[in-house]
Amino acid sequence: MATRCIASLPLLSASSAAAARVQPLPYVAAPRRVRIRLSVATGGEQQLITAQEPAQEPDYGVVSLHHVGILCENLERSMAFYKDLLGLKVNPARPTDKLPYRGAWLWVGSEMIHLMELPNPDPLTGRPEHGGRDRHTCIAIKDVLKLKEIFDKAGISYTLSKSGRPAIFARDPDGNALEFTQV
């Protein structure tokens, strides 16, 4: 838990700083900058300072990303890309016959991609060539150069990260942008 502590301010002694500590919040999100007025015990003058104050985090318990839904026109073609080319494994525990459309669940580490054979409402033309400038799903991998070789051999178009970091961007057979970043 984060505690807001002003002990580092030069105007306060260690004892007055201890008295000015704020109790920790049970849920802490990204801090935001706020201006607060403190009355210091040494002289009673007020000093305007900037401090970090934690924002409240919703208490419904975010744990992780579970899956990403990806639309595809032809499930077999998409399975050839995701399963055969990329080597993702099917999660047989997920139902494929309980939904009103065809689909498949593929493992990506401890999370999944849910391929859904449904009409794609997004335009297939006019999308940026570089997938990093489009909606995209990012998959962490160990070796970008090995994936580059796989794409080269399969004739898959790709672009490298514009920032120079080890990442490669490609599109699946339905034009969905994918980023593969080396971790």
C-alpha cells in the first residue's frame, strides 16, 4: 500500500512530518498531482506544496487480461495462421458449440485469443500499413528475429517497430493488426 509522506520536505522536522502522514488507502491506482495547504507546527505559516495523492481504484478486483476476441471470415484460414504458422495451442476446455457462430480458443501464455467467425464491421482497405498505428493485439515473444524468419519464409508482410525496439507488426489473413514484442 502507498502512503503519502511529506518527511522529505525541508520545512518539516522529522517529528512534525510523522504527525502529518496520511493513512494508506486500501486500493491505490495511478497517482495524480494535487496542491495541498499544510499548516506546519513550526510557526503556523501555511506552505503551498505539490504532492502525489493516490487515486481510488475500483474495488471489483481486476486480475489480468483473460482473452482478446478477434473476428475472422474463415476459421480454417485463421487457424492455419494462428495455430499452424504461429504455433498457438488450442484450449480444448473452452466451448466451441455453445455460441451461435464458429470459433476457437487459442492459448497465448496464460491468456487466450478467441477467434470468432463473424462478419467484420471494420473496413479492410485504408488501414495503416504499420499495425502499430492501428488497433492491435500485442503478443510477448522471446525472439523477434526468429519470427521474422518465419514470416519471410511464409511470405507474410510485416513492419519493424518504428522506435527501434525489438518488435514486429503483421496482419492476420483478415487484416487484424498484431504486434509481437520481444521480452
